[in-house]
Amino acid sequence: MAEDRVQPQRFEMKYIISDSTALAVRDFVASYLEIDEYGGSLPNLSYPVHSLYMDSDALRLYEETINGNKNRYKLRLRFYEDRPKAPIYFEIKRRMNNTILKQRGAVKRHAAELLINGHLPEPEHMASSDPKQWIAIQNFCQLMNEIQAKPKVHVAYLREAWLNHDDNSVRVTMDRDVRSSPEPTTRFVTEMDDPVYAFRNKVILELKFTGRFPDWFRDLVRVFNLTQESAAKYVDGVTLMGKSRVNSAFVL
């Protein structure tokens, strides 16, 4: 499995921009960062990202974001393709005031449903021997069981990512074609049923950094006259679909 480049702790700033602005931002960012290897050879320099978000039946995690809770988290199962041997990444994304904290662990695809159904994680379920990933899976399962979270919404998009040559301390991503649909199962397929597009034809630009705010980030914001905005893919998707549509997907 390729090296996991997730940033465990970071600051992030989000902007919603047009595609024409995104192309100009690409040219600007290319002077400072390198294109992510996963998207460098693909159309529009972007690779597909799929996330199955989990929540309680009352959509507790959705409501905490809507209410603006300072300390909150999301639970999601991330995958990138349909290939049976491709892993599923169990991710916890926490917001502590202005800081983003992430934990994630890779699980063999056939074991993901076992864990979601309450089976305790075992070493043979893991797709990595990294002990941090083992801890992440345990924490995910604990939070999932505490709120009785279940699969709720499939969110997908195309991600263009730029990062430092030597590390991942500075990262710029641009997400296009963001779409959401209710998903009560653990099929982990990239196909979606009648998705909605919360951001329409807009691009979500994210500036991510782990230390001091880079000076050139400030220049980028000034040059393109950017205004920081909220862009919560799961939450905005549920809001557009309506909670009734999300919940009705679970009625047999």
C-alpha cells in the first residue's frame, strides 16, 4: 500500500471559487508546490475520492455542525476505487476550535462491514501494520458505537492536490464535481444513485498547513480576492437533499 500522507493535525481555510479562477490558482500554486502523484497523470490533474459518512439516526453529527459546535467530529469511510483488494480507510475528522485533527486506519475491504456491524477489530483486518492506524480503528469503532452510527450519505468528488516536495506540511486541494446521495449500505461502489450537487459547478479550494501560515498563501488570497467560506460537503449535501430523503433511504 502506498504511503499514507494524511496530516494528523492542521489548520485549513476554505474558499468557493469558479473553475476559471481554479485554473489560475493552479498556475500560481505550481510555483511553490508539486502536483500529487495520484492525480498528475489523470484528466484535470484530479483523482476520484469517495466517502461514506456515518451518523446516528437523529443525524447528531450533522446537527452539531449546523449548530456551530466548536468541538465536533465526523466519521467517514473513504475509498478511491471499486477494486476488491483496495482498502477502506476509517477516518475520524475532529475540529477543536480552529484546528483540524485527523486519525485514519486502512482496513481490508472484506473486513470493513464486519467492523461496522460491531465486530471488534483484529490484526488480520488491517491493511497496514502501523500501530497508529490500529489505534485509529479502535477509536473509530468506539465513537461509532457510542452514537450508534450507521452509513448515511455517499459523498464523491474529483480532487486536485498540490503538496510540498519534502513533506505534507503545506497542501492545497481543489475539489470539483462534489455530489452526494443517500447510502444506507456498505457496498463501497463508486456509482451513485441520483446525486445532488450542493456546490453546483463551483470548486472548493482548501489551503492546509501544519505550522505558520505561509506568506505566499497570503499573497494567493490577496491576488485572487478570496473570501473564506464554510464548505462542509457532508452537511451541505444533507441540507440540499433534506433529512427526510436521507432517512427514507433506510425504510424497507
